[in-house]
Amino acid sequence: MSNLVVITDLKLCKDDIYKRVFKFLNCGANVVLRAKELSENEYFKFANEVFKTCASFKEQIFIHKYADIAINLNSKNIWLPLNDLFIFKDKLSSFDKIVSSAHSVDEVKKAINLGANILSLSHIYKTNCKKDLVPKGLELIKNVKEFFNGEIYALGGINSLNFKECLNAGASKICTMSAAMKCKNETEFIKSFC
């Protein structure tokens, strides 16, 4: 199993997203099905198709944002922004892995209180997605590690040159989106994070 979590971005992926997701899963990565530009109905069709084409990798797939869709697809993994974690707090018992995105120690504490058992901390390094925001740095991971024993997924500006710093600071896995969606070879991309 890889320590990599690939986050989908349909706009950045210029080839077949289903084949790309399959290849990443086949290499041992986890995949978050993020597709903010889709309506809930469109997202269901997208996620359902991924679950059909990647049925043997179901345990590695996270549904993003839509708890009801995850329950409908019998997914045990959900990835929720903090606001959505609050909205779906009564449905969280359906899931084994509950990831919430957090950007500060205060947000982390709220996420844990609402039921998150895995945290996605961001953004660690400077990234084009958030050009105007100051990165949180490795200190955020270290600070959260002092009181949280669960898994931490580091996100934001992480690449094959700096990912080990995140793991050494206490992250369990590292997340990537843009580079993963644009890479030419998924197998080689995964190997660059070993």
C-alpha cells in the first residue's frame, strides 16, 4: 500500500479519469473522488461509475462531500469539509474512515469533536491553488500530533522532493492533486513518493 492519497480534479485530468483512478488504485494509492464542479446527481453518476470500474479497490476510495451518496454506494470511507462534517454528524456511524479537512488546531479540535477519526491538514507548503494564503507549514502537523493519535494526511504543495519532511513531522499519508492529474505515468508517479 502506498502512502499517497490522490485527489481527483476533473478539470485538470485531460485523459480518461476512470482509467487514471484505476491505475492509481492498482498501484496502492488511496483516491478521493473530489469533483466540486458536479451537481449531486452528476457526482453520484461519477462515483458510481468509479465504484463499478474499480470494485476490487473499494476500500481505497473516499467519497468527498456527499455522505448520502457514500451510504448509497455502501462506501465505508468519507472525506468531509468541516461544515459538511457538522451537517452529516448523525450519519457518521455508517463509516469506518471519516476524514475532515482542517487548517488550524482549533479546526482540528472541532473536527475531532464532531467525529472525524482522520485529519487532512492543509496547506503545508506554498501552492498555486492558494497563492495568496500563507502555508501552515510542518508545525501544524507537529502541533496536532501532540494531542491526536489518529492518522494525519498532509496536503498542499507536497511533491516528491519534500514529502518525507511531512512524514517525518508525523503525517501518515501525503495528498496530491494537480501533479497526479497531470502526470504521464501513474506507476512512476507513485514510485517517486516511495
